[in-house]
Amino acid sequence: MVLKPDQRENNRETEMMHRIEDSNVPLYRQVEDFLRTQMARGHLKEGDLIPSEIALAREYGVSQGTVRKAILNLTQKGILYRKQGKGTFVVFPKQNLKRFRNFRFVEDLNSELAHVDLVFRSIEVLPADARIAKNLGLRKGTKVFCLERLGRIGGTHLLHTRSYLPKRLYKGLEQFGAEDFFKNTLWKLQDIYFGIRVEKREEYISAIAAGERMAKTLEVEPGSPILRIEVKLTSFAGDIVEYRCSHCQHGDFRFYVGQRGEG
């Protein structure tokens, strides 16, 4: 039997309300997940105006206060943003500094975060070597995605980064290409498309001398001082969901550690 559009919509609302009634997950978290699902399926796209709190409360069968809390949480994470007098929109404007939560550089102690423009280079599936396996808490040889990107800090100094991601947690990531990573940050893909909620973030920063290969990538002389930034992200489920290693010739830029500009 083929359902008419209004019947399909009624079934969708009934399913949502049924899930809310039967689940032990807090109501606001369920509303967050429903909104994320709409984004992941393309029903809500970057820049779209989401329905009002009243409309969402009616659709999901919950109070307006529950919807408001869900929207506030997604706004604080940088997944939604508000425009005064206009409403709440999906994700964030590209100039919003929440976009740079993974690469935070400032020129001085009072300046805003510098723009970091990353460009997709490649993505491939590799067997984890001993170092990558250890950093991801996996067995050596386990399949991982290696995502390589290259960009500039403040339009001047080059930054190279590789993210290693357990393949089992990112099914279908190989289908994402340059356009997808131009429109999305990796953390947005993790949160919205793959449902990965990061609980713990660890960063390790060190100054090293550039080897020949990295010197060529960053367009500096071999032996030049560069910054290495290693990051491990752990989910609420206890999985290490990403190990990332970045190198940059930072010049006068400083790496910022704090709350500013983060989700």
C-alpha cells in the first residue's frame, strides 16, 4: 500500500511521539537526536531556518521548554545558530569562529581566532600501524580511515593535518569527497552524520624540527622549527574516535587553549 503524503507525515509524527514516550533517554536529548537525523537525511540543510519552538513542540509531542533546551544545546555546540529577530538556523555561518574549534590560532593575547582554511587532499583506508593502533586503542592492522587535509592559518602559514578514524565507526566515510569537506568540518560530520558524541578531548603540543618530507609540504627549509599538535577524541561510549596529527609553520601565531570560539 502506498501512503499519501499526509499519511506518511502522520505516521512520522506518530513514530516520533511513540519513541519519546517509550524511551528512557531525556526528552530534550531525543529532540536533539530528531533534529540531527533531519540534518543527516538532508531534510534540514546548512543555512535552513528550523521550525519555531511551538511548532517543534507540537510535532514531537513535548513541551516548548524541552524544545528550547534541545535548541540551546545544539546552539552551544555550533550545530545551530540564532539570528536576532530572524529565528534559528541550521549549523553556522561559514565565518562563525565555532568552525575552528579544532585549529585555534591567535596573533596576540587579545585577538580573535585566525581563519583556518583547510582543503581536502585524500581519504584512504589503511591497516593501522603500531603507532596509530596504540593511539586509537586498536589492534595493529585494524582498518582505519586516513583523512589528509592542507590549509593556511590566517591566509599565510601552511598547516597540514592527518586524521585517523576507526573504520567501523565511520561507515560510508569513503563516499565523502572534497565538496563535502568544503561544506562541512570533520567535527560536524562526526556529530551529525555519524552520531558520535565526543566526551573527552586531549591535546599534545610540541615544537619539532621539520623533516625533509614535512618541510616540503609546509614550504620551509628542512630543520626549521614547526609546531606539532596531536589530538585524541574519546566518545561517551569510551571509544577513541579520532587521532589527529597536525603540523604547521606558525610564524607569529599562537595556539589558543580555552573556551573561546568552541562549541
